[in-house]
Amino acid sequence: MAVRLPFVVHSSDCHVVEPPDLWTPRIDKKWLGREPRIQHLEDTDIWVVDKDVRMAVVGIQDQAGFRFEDPTKITKKARMDDLARGNAGWEPLLYMKGMDEDGVYGAVIYPSEATQAFRVIRGELLDALSKTYNDWMMDEFCMAAPERLKCVAMINVDDVDVAVKEMYRTAKKKTCAAHMLPVFPAHPKTYDMPEFDPIWAAAEEIGLPIVFHLGTNKKAFSHEPALDLVVHATKDIHIQRSLASIVMGGVFTRHPKAKCGAIEFGASWLGPLMLNCDRLMEEYEDELPKYPDGEKPSDHFRRNVFASFQDDPAAIELRDIVGVENLQWGNDYPHAEATFPFSHKFLQAQLEGVPDEEAAMIAGGNTAKMYGFAEPSEEAKKALGMPEPKGAML
């Protein structure tokens, strides 16, 4: 029998697999011929955008379970007609059957292919791509079960005024739970610069978090991310630099109610980063924006920043530094790296010895609070296979 923990599990990092007909019938007609579309090569299908610019691969986006079943099946090359789970990556009722199998009630859902658009296009075409994706996700996919499926809207920051308008527009939608910006704006800009203050002010007023997901770095503009083990092992480099500039640049002094999250970068790097920022402030205080009396960078990290991890035991060990309330678990479903269908088993191993209340927060409580998931019914809990609590959970 599958392992099931006795508390509700939500994934703060899931993905939709965009259907091949997402953009062509929906995007403004002026962009037809430049919209994201499938291109059939001799040995694989790929996604292209604009004038046949390679945007993303098809394969690894929908190969959940292969890492346990047979890792040799994991490949970047694939045909859309041969996806591992058919069209379950974009049909919500089938998608939720996978969630049920994994014992996950709520999913915060990011793009798969469209995340790579931040790397290869800019300006109005990226705006149009993002708006079309946002509307499909919010009005069609997530509306099938808004209590379980939450949309993360894509926000292009090339034009700050346009970005802010899209934040307010999407925030009115029932299923919108967060706004995804690229890890960095276009080089050499950083998010602590005054020109981006309207975005942070909007985030404060709207009350939804800003999130940065792996693979959206504009500093790598025009480069498709390589499936490289060294790159993967050091994937947190850019998010550390971006968050450090935000915190040490005084963004959360000016906008203390704004929240932002690092998604799919792991979380064990966050504690050392916080302590390093404190040390640098002590040594170079005159070179940094003034903090309110007695506040340090680590205070702003704990108040304003959270991180989602998948399989990162060191993050659990450092939870007292980071703040238990700032750790969210995610299963990366349905990507090849996902912990599906053994997410509860992974969580149980990582949370061993953690007090019950803290374990429940990390496995789902923090995500529910951040993104607005209501407590599921007793019937829904039974459907997920949740056992009755008996004494200590773990």
C-alpha cells in the first residue's frame, strides 16, 4: 500500500504541459506565424516561437514516474503524439487523477514550455504569449476545479507599465494565485532599481506573491537551458543573486508587505545566504540603503521571502534559520524529475524527526496559506487515502 501521511499535502510547484493548440487559435491574429507552435524535426518534436526560434523540448516535460520505473526512458526527444500520459498533462480531470494517485490535494501550477519564452523573446510578442497562456490557464484549465488548481500568471517585465496592468488584470481572476517574473530582468537591470518599484507596489496592493521559477533567467537570453549535471547542481546561483539584490537593495523596506518566492531551486542555500547578507551589511553598511532601526537582511528574508523545494533534506535541517513558515514542498509533477507517484514517501523520509506541526506546515500548510487552498472535505481526504491521525504523525 502506498505511504500516506496523516495531513493534507499540497504541491507548491506543479506544471501544466501546454497543448499543441494552446496559442494558434487564441492569440491575437497579428502574431500568427510567430506564436509558439510545434515543429516536427526528423527525430523529435520541438516548440518554436517567433521566426522558428527554438523555445523548448517536448520530452522531459511529461515523463513523471520514469525515474522510478525506468530512468533510461527519460529523454528530451519525443513526439507530442507519444507523451507518456497522453493528454493528461493539459486535461484537468485527467491531470487530477495523477494528483490523486500521488496523494496531493492542491497544485500551484506553472508553465512548462512557456517558461522558456523569457529566454528567447522580448517585448510585445512575449506580452501576447503570456496573456494568451494566462487566460487559458485561468479561464479554462484551472476553472475545472478552482479549489484544487491554482494558476501562476506569467508577467513580462520588459515594459513595467504593461507588467503592472497584467498583474492587476489577472489578479481579478478566481484562479490566479501568484505572478511569475523572470529570475532577472534584462541585463544589466536588477529588481531593486527604482523603475521596478511599481511592480512591488502592485504586489503589495494586490496581495499575491511574486515568484521566480527555475529556467526563466533573462540573463541567459537566447540560450536554451542545457540538461547538464553541473548546471543543475548549481541552479541556485542566479536566484541567490537576484534575491540578494532585492533584499539588500531595500525593496522590502520600501514595500514591506510584498512577498516573493524561489521555486524549484531547492532551499538549503537560503539560510547561508541570509547570514552572508547580514555579515556584509555589518561590514559595508554605508554602501547599502538604510534599513529601519535594528532590522537586518535576514529579517527581511524571513518576513518577505519563501522557497519551494522537492528533495532537499538540508533545507529541513536549516529550518530554524530560514523560518519554518517559509518552506514549501513541491513535487514538480508531471516532469521527469517529479517525485510522483511516491511523493508521500519522499516527504516522510525528509520530515523524519520534525515536530508534527512543523511537518504539516512544510508539506502543505504553508502552501495552503500562501495560495488560498481551503481545507478539503473529509470525503476528499478519504479519496486521497489519508489515514486517521493517531498520536505522533512521523
